[in-house]
Amino acid sequence: MIILKGYQEKAVERLIEYTCDALQAPNRRIQLLLKAPTGAGKTVTMAAFISQLVQEVILRPNLPRDLAFIWIAPNTLHLQSYESLKGFYSELNELRTIQLDELGGNTLLQPKDLLFVNWSSVDKEKNTFRQENEKGFNLETLIENTYLQGTEIIVVIDEAHLSAFTGEQAKKVLKLVDAKIEISVTATPRITPDMNVVIPRQKVVAAQMIKKGVKLNSDLSEEEQKGEMLDLHLLRKAMQKRDLIAREYQKAGIDINPLLLIQLPSEIATLTEEDKSKRLVMENYLAGDFGITTQNHELAVWLSDSKDKVNLEGIEKPNAIQKVLIFKQAISQGWDCPRAAVLIIFREIGNPTFGVQTVGRILRMPQQRHYENDDLDFGYVYTNIQNKVIQVVADDLDYFSLQVAKRKTGLTYNELKASFIINDRANPGYLLSDFERIFYKLVEEQYNVVQVPERNLLTPEEETEIHRIEENNRNAFISRMWDLNVDEIEITIPTNIMADVYEANTLIDAHDHMGHFSKTQAELSDMVDRFCYDSITRLNKSKSWKVLRQTLIQFVEYYLSFDEFKARKILLCGMNQPRLIELITNALEHYDTWQKEKGNKNKRVEDKNWQVPEERYYPEIYQKQEFVEGHVLEPFYEYKSVSTPEKAFAELLEKNKQYIEWWYKNGDKGKEHFSISYTNSAGELALFYVDFIIRFKMAPQASLIQRLRNQIPKLQKSTTLLSPIWRVRIIRILMLNLSAGLSFLKLSVMS
């Protein structure tokens, strides 16, 4: 069973809506895009999307119900996806996952078939599956036969950024398939169609699926090199970082052996003399200084030549023996090894998207959670090329934390009690089984009924009591205008109408041409499904309607003692539906209230000791500010879109630095920054991140306190969100712990 993260659920919902819209459009080869960073779970998201889509088209009128899918991927990624999705769909028994050799000579895709294809097996006309043969077993015949039986095809293009999918051969193949929809899946798209779903990297980080960022050339300094070859110095620093991470895992009791990746320099697939030389140097240094060799299995090699694939078995396992992997290009696409933590790049990256794909190998969190330890929550890249050569697409610029500020030495740093919020069970955006209890309680309160006991070897007296409860319950519903004697459900549709469908804006009066048609049990079942689907509001329809359906069918059984066949008719009866919809609406509101209350109860505040960090990495959205002397981290990096009040207060602190030992500009989210817990206006626990933390040289003089107080009204005028309550809070925080020479200040307010 796949449990999706929140951002994955939202992506699936948007993909479903776009796909349903596209299926109703007249044109073909409609382009969709799923853009998600490496580690976001693109395959899982697409698996859930396809699974929900085959159910969704049944519930929505005017959509083709018979869909088949072709999943195209480069290299051997189609096998990786095939194995992953085969296990998933075999549990649900929803789709048939197949490869070309499993077609068995039957050149036809059945509805709910998912065919996995290696791109290189179909991208050229000389390929076996593209050539004509006596049995007609080729791609062209497969497509033709599938369309002849009325099945639509949707193509999924995995790693769609690769040039293989954008060249002339790709265009010919995709034109031949002529799919209704082509869905590109990639972290770095070359083009963006109108219908695109983007999973922001920040959402994936917040879900703790990937690391908070990547630190480039961490702790690298000219002084430490001491005449050593730069390449060897980079390797030594990278190994030190790998070993540090290994020790931190060990301290935390986590059985993970971090992996160092070394990428050889040349752009081409085959090994160049430079590659061979670099590999020899690396292997000799690893063996001599660290005792890491292919013989003791701690060194693995993954190169294009088959004889240069060494010690790869089991390398993805968290505690695998391999410590270092030497590789070239192939690893940048689809390889999943979450324990990979450090990367050395010995090359000039010409393709900007290729850099992101390669760096993505060290972004996954091994246990899909952050450890609140920067050594474990960041990836590390060491490279011998200049920063300007590393081009990263705009959306991913903050992968690289190029700017580091370090804490000044020789100063006093207090330990402060900071707060953070733990929520053991976040509220999902769909119906849980608890909805049944809420719905039944509402029914009992509104209709004064009780559930009918189960019949099981009853005495005559107990049987009489059950009949009495059944009669009372049914009379209670009948008295509220429910029709419980529904023999059949009819629908009325226009019949025998002559119309000119080519004439626009024609009005047809069909009052005298309405036919009444009874529905079969199978049709009634579909109608109940669609009614439940349409009745869900504000929640995920696709994940909630089945819970609602079960609740309604059991509601009729538990309180009225009718079986499912009778229940469908009662639920769909036009006379009953207004009262049923009212019950559902009220129950959903009660459920929403219950979820919020439960979410708040599950939240709790925990305290921890906090100090100004020894170092802090700033992404590209911050810029270094010169001539700032009082900030405790140097250099001082300021947010490019800093607010006017914050900038003004920083300037005020600098003007009064004779009274101040240091000041610190705090972050506004994350456990690594200082925060205070409070209860917001909605009665929910929240965190209050102070903007400034100040340590005075001594208890502040009255004149300085007055100047700070005088500054607050000015800041209040500039910050329109400030309410009188927050003005009081600011003054209290500002004056907190003045006797210890320490104070905090919050200028901006959470809305």
C-alpha cells in the first residue's frame, strides 16, 4: 500500500483534473508535465495517479473508460519502475503491468494495461519491435489494434528532460503512438506546457523526504591544502566529511553507512585518458590513506564498460559495506541510494540540468526524516570547478548553500530555552473510518433511533424486541418524509428528438419526449458511487468517497435492516435525497470540527536548549552586507527582500554598538532557529520566531532603553499587521532578561 505525502496527494489531484479535462478535448497528443525534484517520489506519485485515474473515469460522465498506458524510460529505468509498480498494482489488482516480451505475441493493449518500454527498443526503425514481420508483432500494429477496440492510450515519459526524448526519432515515435495524452515526468523540464503540475522543492524538504540543502566545498581552505594536489585535497576533505557523518549516525544509534560518490571528469560516455588517470589516482589514494579497495569491497565502480561494474550488488542498502563509488554519467538518472551523502565532481558541467540530476543523488533522506543535525540533514559537494561554471536551473538555485557565515569567537553565548511543536498525527485531508461514528451519532440524535441488534440465535423475546426497534426506526424516518418502499429507480431522458446538431444555440423543448428508464443493480451501484463522489466537499474526493459509500450502505442496514440492494434504491430515491444530503453535509462539518480538535490535542510543545549556531549557510536569496560589525555571525547576510522595519532596526543596533556585545538576526521557520510557543487567535498552538536576539555588554542604560522604546512606535507604523496586543508583546519581549544583558525582539507578525 502506498501512503502519499501531502504534496504528492495534491499533485495527483491536479494531474487527475488536467487529465480528465484533456480526455474531453477534441485534439490528441495533449501535453502534461509533472515537475518534481529528485527524491520527491515521482514514480510513487505517478503510480497513485494512474491507479486513481482508472477509477475516476468510471465516476465521471463523458469520459472514455477504457484506458491503456505506455511507460517509456531511458536505459534500464523502465525495469526499475516496472518492478516497483508491479508490486503495488498486484496488491490492488487494478492494472496489469507488462513488458514487451510478456505480450506473448498478442499485439494488443487491453484496458488497464500498463506497458513498460525501454526507449532504446523503439527509438529507431531498425529495432526489432519497429520492424514489420509475418506475425505483425511490432509497435505500429500494437497501436493500431489497441485503437480499433476503442481503448485510449496515455504515454508517460520518464526522465523527459533527456535529449533522447526531444530529437527527431522521439518525435517520430510519439507521432506514431499518437496518444491522447503525453505526460512528461522530470525534475528539470526543457519546456513547460500549459497543463503542468509542479512540486516545489520546499514542500519536499518540509516533508523531510530530502535534505535541507547542499553545502558546496564545506570546510575547504587554502591553508589546509599545504601544497597537496587539489584533487587529493578534495578527496581528503570529502572522506573526512563522510567519516564525520558515519560517526554522527553511530552516535544516534542509526545503522547507516554513508556513501561518497566520485564523478569522473569527461562529458562523453566512454572513458577518456583523463578519466583513467583520475580513477587511478583516486584508487591509489583511497587504498593508501584510507584502506578502501575493490578487494575488500569498500570501493565500488560503475562505469560504462561492463567489466568496470564492480561491487555494485546491494550498494543501495542502508548499511552496505561500500564506502566509496566511482562513476560517470549513468548514475545521474534514476538511481536510488538514499545513504549517498557526499559527492565529488571532477568535471565541467556543460548541461545545466545534468548538474541538478547528479547532485540529486545525495539529496534523499535515508529514513525520510530529518535528524535536526546539519551534518546529517545536508548533502555535501566538493568540486574543482569555479562556482560560475555550475549552472543550476532557477527553481533549484537554493540547492547550493554557497554562502556561509561563522560565529565570532571570544564572546559569551547564552543557552536559551527554545520551543518547538510536535504533532504525532497530522490531520489527513480525507475521510477516515471515524466518519462512520460521527455520521451514526448524528442520525441517532436527529431521528431518535438506535442501531438494530444483530440476529444470532435469539430468544423469542429478543426477536420481538428487534422487530420493535426496526418498526420504531422505520416509522421515525417515514414521519420525516423518507420513502422506504422504493421498488425501482427510474431516470428520465429525452427520446425520439430530431435536432440539427450543427446549428449553434438551438433550444429544444423535450417535455413531450421524456422516457422513464429503470436502472439495473449494476447501474444503481455506479450511481451510488457517483453520488458519494460528488457529495464530498473540501476533502480529497478520490480518497474519501469509498468511506462515505460504506457509511451510507451500512447506515441503511444498521438502522432500517435492509440489504445493500434495497439500500441503493433508498439512497437514490429523489424524495429521500434532500434529507440524505443534509445529513451528509452536517456530518462532514462535524467531522471537520473533530479533525481540528484532534489535531490540536495531538500537538504538544517541547523545549530544547538553543544557542547561536556556530555556522549558518545562506542560499542565493540572501546577499552579503558590508560594514556590519555587530552581527554575531560574519559576514552578515541579509534577505534580499528584507522588510523596511527590520532593516531600520538593524541600522539602529549598529548605531548603538557601543552598548551591545552582539546581535543576531534569527530565521523565521525551522527547528534550527529560536522560537517561543504561544496560542494563536484560533486557539491553536503556534511558534513565535523572534527577529532579533541581542546581548548587551551590561544592563542597558535607561537612555538606550528609551531609544529602543521610541523606535517601536515608528516600527508599528511601518508594520500595518501589528495589533495592540502585539505591541504589548513586543515591549515585553524586548525587556525580557535585561538583567542578564539579553533580550529578544520581534518586529514582524504572523498573519
